[in-house]
Amino acid sequence: MPITVTALPCLSDNYTWLLRAPDGRLAICDPGEAGPVIAAVDAAGGTLDLILLTHHHGDHVAGVPDLVARYGSKVMGAKADAHRLPPLDVIVEPGQTVDVLGVPAEVLASDGHTRGHIAFHFPECAILLCGDTLFSLGCGRLLEGTAAEMFDSLQLLAALPAETLVCCGHEYTESNARFAVTVEPGNTALRSRADEVTALRAEGKPTVPTTIGQELATNPFLRAKDVETLARIRTAKDNFR
Ligand code: ZN
Ligand code: FE
């Protein structure tokens, strides 16, 4: 694996993802705050070359100004979201393949949670940075986009190789599991994942990254066969407890 990925917990339940190249160069995705990133970059003894942004929400971008001031990092984000993102040095669009720390990253359209949301897929490293599109056992709320847009976004992710590490923006897995088992009570893979998640959280451990394969077996939102099903369970989740 040419680059490695680590979860940096930040804010109450966000993850910033730290990418490290073999030559020591670092990149991050979605810094909701600067402090945990500074601690990790300084501990790694490196410098922060690049900041990737999936969408404009404050819990994914608020750390950018302090990090750019400290490290002079370049900032990469979507053209369609650029008007509400921090200033971008590299403006990308879905369908493009870009260089991140010397490896190719595919920019994927990920509308649904917001319009202009993107995901980054590293085919050579089996890494997916998907912001608030796909969560373990869940998906992002439809704040701007439609269920049809989210369905298309999830289908794109479902087609990635099963071993792909899913690096999502939040630790929502435990509450997602409580809902998911009501949608698929007979899914034994989901049952055992829910038990695993309970155990991990009881120890204060992250439940992510997950994998595309694991989510295909357990995540009702990724498993939804059509837009209507996705829309129905998304609404049900919004009103769950
Ligand atoms: Zn968001
Ligand atoms: Fe978020």
C-alpha cells in the first residue's frame, strides 16, 4: 500500500483522515478543527502538503485557515462547492483523476448530503474518503440533495472493490446500527457487526474505517435496491427516536 490512512477524532464525533506517503509527506481530509491535525502532523515529524475537502460544512472545513497559516498547505475541493469552501488552490470536478502525495485519486460525484459534495477514491491504495455520503451502517442526511442523487452516489461507491477502506466523516455507527437492525432484522452479518460496534464503542475505539464489502453486507442504505427504498429508510431514520 503506497500510502496509509489514520483516523483523527475531532469535534464531538467527526473524523479527519490523515494520509501518509512512504516519503513522509502528509495530507488530510476534512479538518473540522486544527488542533488534532497539528498534534498528529507534529508527532509524525512532517509537514502538511495538502488538505482535501469533501464539502463545505463547518465540521469538515473549520480547521483549514489555521492549518494553511501554519504549514502553507495546498487546499483541494470541488468546483461546484468552491463558492462556499475556504479558498482553493486546486479546484477539481467529478471524473477527474488528481495526484495526491504521488498517487492517483479519482474524484467521485457524491451529491445527496449537499450539492457539490465529492469523494476521493485511491484505486492503488484501496482507500475511499467519502465525507458525509456513506457512513458505516448509514448514509448522510439529505440536507440539499434528493434521494435520487444520494442513490446514484451510493451506487457509485457500491461498485468499488470490496476491500476498499471507507473513511467517512463521522462516528455515527452505534446509532446507525440501532436503526439498521430495525430495517433488516434477519440480517445476521448486520447483527454481528452491531455487536462488534457496541464492543468497540464501549472501549472508546473507532468503528471505522469500514470496507465497501462489509457495508454491502450490512448497510441498509447501501443495500437499497431503488430510490424509493432509499428515500423511505432515509425518512424513517430522520424520525428514528
Ligand atoms: Zn456535512
Ligand atoms: Fe459532517
